[in-house]
Amino acid sequence: MRDHHSEAWFHLQSERTFVAGASRPKVLLIGDTRTVGHQGSALVVQVILHEFERRGVDVISSRAVGSGFDLAKLSSFDGVVINGEGALHVRSPKALLISRVARQAREIGIPCFVLNGVVDECEEEVIKGFPALTAVFCRERRSLDRARSYGASAKLCPDVTLSIDIPANLEWTPGNKVFVTDSTLNSANRTLHAFARRTHTPFLPMRTRPQMPLFSSKKAFLRIMKYEVRHKIGNMVPGSFTADRFGCAVGSPDAFLRAIADGTKLIVSGRFHGVCLAMRLGVPFLAVRTITHKMEGLLEDAQLSHKLIDMDTVKSTTRLQALFALGAWSDADETRRRSYVASAEKAIAACFDEVAANISTRHPLV
């Protein structure tokens, strides 16, 4: 499928994998993060599209983000869904835009939801948009409390990657491999890479090939080519962080899942989604703090806060054996993990049921 694209912010692509009829409700998805080239972000959108497809809702996806959004175009949809990952905190350039969209949606009478949200400290102008949202589904309780303090109708719904479909032939097989992922923070990235080099451990960034058709747009083509060139050069001259951040990357979420599931003893991850995917597969992990409170919030909710390590520990560790005691997975840890993933699956299903029902109620039957 090809994008109907322009240079404006309102850049839409039909994501229908079925025949869309006049009687089907139509939702605008804001924040299609498959374009950024990140394993977790690609899987988030895959889950969103799949869950709406199962519920008979057509999704029209917006790719680019910018300030030139034509709010009047919202009226052609039965609802708006915003992928909230990384979007609602004081350092996010998308936060003000989300606030404007929420207020405009309320003004014209269509429901507007934030899914997969992390809510941190926001500016006053952004906070004004929270009461206008039909609901905010927050990934952890810290965000839930913050969203409610801002006047939002907020509910707890863990990250949607905790409900990804796992192929029948893909499961964790314990072994001796240890992987180190990257981080959202550049300084932490370099520290994690140095740790991997120092301990002779594979560095596995969560970067990936942008998950979109090569010729879907000029921007897509350039992003994919940029990734491919950096990946090849990184493979030819490995060793430095600059090279390995692309050279060690794998090209798809499926390849990433298979890498961390096959004979792995432990994952040391500075990525929220690295931890989510490890939890989904049942792979033991140690987590490093990221840009917001989301990592701490996730582990608190799962009762696995003891799996969080600080950067000083990473910097001072010279032998992997020093981390094995921290990373050892007890029967109690496994019970907590299973319980958290099972409750997450139920909450995610209920979230999409609620959003689809709300959007469908507004849509007139034909």
C-alpha cells in the first residue's frame, strides 16, 4: 500500500488489511511510530492495528509529526486514538499538539483517547488538554496518578507489547548468552556499550529498519536507506559506539525476539520496551533507568523493583559474574512476571474493547 503523502503534518496512510465498508467506524491514529526505526515502537503500532482490525474498526494512520496540523480534518473521523508513548512529558515536542487535538475533538464531539501513555510533569498549556480526552490509558500507576491529577479520566493499561502474539516456534530457551541493549539517553547508551565491550558481551540495540514499505514515500525511502547504509558500515568497522549502534542492530522485531529468546541467560536493558519484551518472553533481565519514570513504574507494578540497577553499577562492573546474582530469576520472580503479564493481557483487551465500543456507538449504522 502506498502513502497518500504530502509535506504537511497531516500525512495519512490507510492501514486497512480488510475491505472497508461504509458501515465500519473510522479512527485516526496519531503517532505511527513504525517510522522511527525502533523495535518496541514498531510492535506497539502493530498491536494497535491488529486489535482494531479484530474489532471491525478501520484505522487511518498519521505518520509525520509537526505543528501544521489541520484540526478541521478531525471531523471526518469517528474517533481519534493517540499513541502516547514518549509523548506526554515536559520534554516532548508532541505534548502541546496532543493537547490541541484533544480540545478540538471535544469541541466537534468525537471521542479522543490516549493509548499506551506515560504521563510525567507537563507544562500548563498541555495540562489544559487532559480533561478534554475521553480517556487516557496509562502504562503504569505513576502515570495514572499524574494523569488523574491533571483532570483526565485515566485508567491503568500496561504496555501493549505485553500482549504481542508469540509464534508457536518461538520461546525462551535458557542458556549462557548475555545481551546488553541500548538506552534512550545518549550518555547511558555509551556507558552500556562500554560495559558490553568490557565484559565481552553482545551489544543489541533496539534500533531497527523502519517498518514501512520502501517506496511508500520519499521520507520512508530516505530513512530506510540511511539505516541500511549505517548498518552495513557499522558491520564493516565494528567496535566503537558510533558503529555498533547501527551495525549490531537487527532488521525486524521478529529477529530481535528470536535473538533474545535463544539460549539467553540475562538481558541488561536501558530500554523500557526491552524489559517489556523480556517479560513477555519470560527472559531474565536487569533494567537501567530511562528518560522518565516509566521503567521504575513498570517494575513497581510488576513487583520486580529489585531488578532495577543504577548506572554506577553498570560503570563499576568488570565481570558479568558480578551481575548474575542480581539477575538470578527466582520462583517468586517468575510467579510475579506471569501474574503481571496475564493481568496486562486482560487490561489491554478491555482497553481496546472500550475504545472500539465508544467509537462504534458514535458511528451511524448504514
